[in-house]
Amino acid sequence: MKQLYTLILTLALPLLILKLIWRGFRAPAYWRRWPERFGASPSLKSDKPLIWIHAVSVGEVEACRPLVSALKQEYPNHKILITTMTPTGSARVKLLFADSVAHCYLPYDLPFAIKRFLNQVKPAFGILMETEIWPNVISLCKQRNISLVLANARMSVRSATSYSRVPKFIKSILNNFDLIAAQTTEDKQRFLQLGATSRKVHIIGNLKYEVNLAVSIKEKASAMRDMWDSNRPVLVAASTHEGEEEMVLNAARQIRSQCPNLLLIIVPRHPERFDRVAALAQKSGCKTLRRSEQRPCASDVQILIVDTMGDLPLFYAACDVAFVGGSLVPHGGHNLLEPAALGRAIVTGPHFFNFNAITKQFLSANAALQVNNTEELADTVIRLLTTPQQRAQMGETSLRLIANSQGASTRLVNLIKYHVNHHEK
């Protein structure tokens, strides 16, 4: 089965290259660093043993932040390499860790590229984040006696159903891991049903609960609110996707019937869509400002487009209500823990399957509210903006949920120590 997978991937290589070229027209960073995608990693220039973490994109990079801190304490004589697959993930590594970790792209899952990568990197052990199950990466690490961990692991019903169609293949792949550190009981059960060895599968909770925001962020947000008029209602639409901005713009039009001085802040998920989203906002007839223009957000500005990277936490801190995107369209939602950690009232759409456990926990505790369409979004935001007591109660509940869910990174590192040491013996 692995040979068939490799053959299909090899035959698809021209399409992968065309996809890179196509994506480069919207995000030129996809045209750069191609050698890394085929295993030519930059020199790490270090004699220290290396811990390799693979975090595919922005969300996984954010999730591995507490893990990186814990690993640095436990393995002070090791160097850490973080690989990603996307330019936005790469940018987030540089923003969060600067030069304290090494970084490159993980090559495509082709044997020649992965062998070349492993020859250059020579990791002491590897950690793949969440759902990164790459058969050739995993089997080649096994051949080289490189211990592998699947960390913050999740397995959706949809993915489990797909994997169950190739039972022998997925069982052999999963059992090449030395440790599968699952987020929830449900995730653990699905891994076991797919054939993972029970002694290797443990529940650690979710690393994403360990939100680490700069102490100064609330002060910066407060100063920014003062420049806007601190009494002005502010709605952030965060990590929005194609088709979602139109729905948010329509909802904002309805919200202004009750809150005429509303400031809508839209933070598109992907940089290549910044121009398109700004054009949509301007087409709606509202006065629009782009953050990259570096001009004050005057009182007559109705929509602010955040077309810069790494600023989302600041705007969460500055808002009254946070709509977490990717959820009114069937993308699967995004992580709502950043606005939760800032005590904000949170709204989500119905499509949150990528963050199912977290979102359901917040919904059941009334720390977040679900809407199903534009009209419900408008009605819910109007209610929250005009009821500060409800916003405050939701924020307090969010902070309590996060405080009660800490410790995943400590549990994970303790399991890594045991399983990696056991592997080496």
C-alpha cells in the first residue's frame, strides 16, 4: 500500500509544482525556497543533538509554543528545528521564536526528498503535531531508529472513516510512532480503533489551552481603543475565508441599524486574499482603512482590514465581540482560545469540526455562542454589544475554562522522556 501511495504522489508531482506556481501568483512566498521542498535543508551549523518538530501551518505553530518552552527546559543541550509546509507557518515561526529555533520547510513525502532531509538534519527524535501522518516520513524514521511522537494528536470522525478503508496500512503507520499523545478520550478511542497499540496512546489534553500572550497586549489594545473612541462598539471577524466576508459585511449592515458607529475589523486568514477582501469592503459602500496604510483609524472609518501578519491577538484584545471565522463556511473553524484568554465574548458559526472538542466545551458553558447564518450573526452581535453584562459573564467563564485546562505541555514532555528513553534502550 505504501508503494502505491508513493507512486501516486510521484505521479502527482507535476501537479504539486503547478499548484506552487499558481499559489505564488497570490502569495509570492510560494515561489521561494523550492529546494527545501525537495529535501535540501539549510545548514543548521550546530554540534548539538537536534529535536525536530513538524507543525504544518500557523495553528500548529501556535500550539507548539508551550511545548518548545518545556523542551528547552528539559533538554537544554539540544537544538530545536521546527518545520512547516506554508509560508504563513514559516512567518509565524520567525515571529514567535526568532533565532531561538532553526526553521525550514518539510519536504514533500517522497522517499528521495525525506532521505535527503533526514541525512542533513539527523534528529535525535521527532515530534509531528496534531494530524501530520505522512507515511514515508514515518516509515523512514522507523528504519533509521528515530523515535517519533504524534503530539496534540486529534482524529476526527471523518478522518477515522477514511483511514478505516485501509486498515492494515494505517495500523502499520500508527504503530511506527513511539507515542501518540491524544487531545481527548474520543481521539484516543479512534486511534485505538484504527489499530494503534494501547500502551503508546495517552491523553494529555490540548496544548492550545496554554495560551501565552504578551503582558503588554492589553495596554496596547487600550491605547488603540482610545484613539478610536473607547466607547465605540468593535466587532472583530477573525481568520475569515472565501465567501465568509460577504456574510460578515451583510451582518454588519444589519448591526449598524442598532449600533450606527460600529467598527468592523476583518482579519483574513490568508495574506494572498488581503487585496480581495479590501476590495469587497470598499464595494460595500463603507469607508474602509487598511492597517498597512499606517494611518489613524478616524471616527468615520467603518471597516478596518488587518492586512498585516501577527496582529490578530492585539485586535482580539481591542474588540468587544470576536467572531471566529472559518465557521460560517465549511472550513472547520479556527482556534477560539486566544479571544477566550483575553476574556472576550465569542461567536462561532456551525462548522467547527477542526476544533470540535474545544468549541463544544465553550458552547456548553455559554462562554461562546453559535450562529448559523448572517441574520443570526447580526442578531447575536447586537444583543452582545447592547448587553455588557452578558459579555463580561462570557469572558469570565472563558478565563475559568482555560485556567482549568492547563498542564498539557508538562504531561507531554514527561511522556516524551519515558517513551523516547525506552525507545533508545
